[in-house]
Amino acid sequence: MEGAISTMVKIFLKSSKGKERLDKKEFQKLVQCQCCNILSGADSKEAVGNMTDGLDNNQDGKVGFEEYMKFVGYLAVSLSEQRNLADQEPEQNAESCQAAQSTPNNEQKPEATVNADANAGEKAVLKLGGGLTNPGTAMTSAAKMAEGAKTAVEETAGAAVAAAEETAGKAAKAVNETAEKAAKTAEETANKAVETAGETAGKLANAAEETANKAVEAVGETAGKAAAAMGETAKAAVAAVGETAGKAEAAMGEMATKAKETVDGAVKAVGDAADKVPAAVEEEAEAAEKKMDEATS
């Protein structure tokens, strides 16, 4: 029954395209597509239009969900009554035959307003006519069925909501558990990462210390070699300076000796020149006196 109710709701929503009411064209299409096997004349726009008018209690020209359920309920009641009539028909025929034997031939037989094919079995057919366009008391039964269907839908919806809430609660619980596990795993991973980082830092510190010690040793060795090389260079420089100084001193001695000799020669030459000056002066004086004497005589 739940499946049938769900199907009826889905058909209405699909036909109305999610709206709350069916217009005449949508209801016509619904009847043609969904009721063609149980309604003869389902293709007749006039017959379906008359039936729509009969269902339209609020006269808005449309068929709401409750009116749609009244239509479904009326179809169900009519089919049920028709099948009951079909089951009772053999007995009625037998009684009619007995009555025919005792009644005059000119008496007319009543005609059924709703025809049923006795050989059709489960595939009974309702004719669109006065009975469906003006349902009468059967509509009250259909309304009760619609109300029952509405209640069943509400109960089904409530059960679905409860199931959804239960599922949501389970999902939330599962999410929380998963989150707690993920948090725990993340914490363990972080602790391991910190531990690994500490070990790595320790190893790096040890390696850096060893490298620094080696660098200090290398610097010490280089400094020693540099000091030794500087000592040797200093010794060579001192020796070179001493040698250069010796050579300079010897050269200066020779220069001093030569200078002395030059000075002595110059002094001697000056002395010799000085000795010759008086005699020259005397000669010049005598020549000058001679020339004066000659000039005066």
C-alpha cells in the first residue's frame, strides 16, 4: 500500500511539474496516460473536462491534490462496485431467467449505468459518463479514502523523517568518531614528527660541532704553517737586509775614500794655483809699469 501511495503522489507531482494544482490540460494528459486501461473515453476532452468540473469543488478551474485523490478514490470505489456486480451477475441472470418465465414478454429489462465485461477479470473498464461527471455519494467515500491516503502519506512522511533523523544521528556519530580517530592519528603523527625533528636536529648539531672542530684544527694547522712561513720569510728578509746594508756600507766607504781623494786633489790644486797668483800679479804689474813708462817718455 505504501508503494501505491508513493506512486500516486509521484504521478501527481510529475504531472503538475511540482506545482500544487493541475490545470485542465495537465489533468487531461494524466487521465489519458494513466487511466486509459480502466476508463473508456479517456481520450475525450469533453468527457474529461466535465469530470474536471465535477471534481473542482472550489471552482478555480484546476485540480488540487485532495481533488485528485477524490478522483482516484472514486475510481477505486467504482471498480470495486463494478467487480462486485460482475461477481453477482451470474446469480442475477439466473433470477432474471426465472422471473422471465413468470412475467409477460413485453416487460423491459433494466440497463446497468456502469457496464462491466464479465470475461475481463481484473481488467474491468469504466465508461466516462454521468456517473463520473457527477459522482454523488461515491464521492463521499472517495473523500474518505483521500483523507485516509493523506493520513497514510503524512504517517509515511513522518516515518521517513524519523528514519532520516535516525540516519542523520548515526551519520553524525560516525562523523564524530571518524573525526576523533583522525584527530588522534594526527596527534600521533605530529608527536612522531616532533620526535623525528628532535633526532634530526640532534644529529645536525653533532655534525655541525664535528665540522666546526675540524675547521678549527684546519685553521690551527694553516696558522702554524703560515707562522712558520712568515718566520722563514722574516729570516730571509733580515739576511737580505744585512747583506744589502753591508754592501751599502762598503760602497759608502769607497765613495768616502774617493771623495777624500778628490777633495785632497782639489785642495792641492787650489794651493798650487794660489802659489802661482803672486808671481803672475807681479809680472802683470811690471808689464803695466813698463807700458806706462813708455807712454810717458
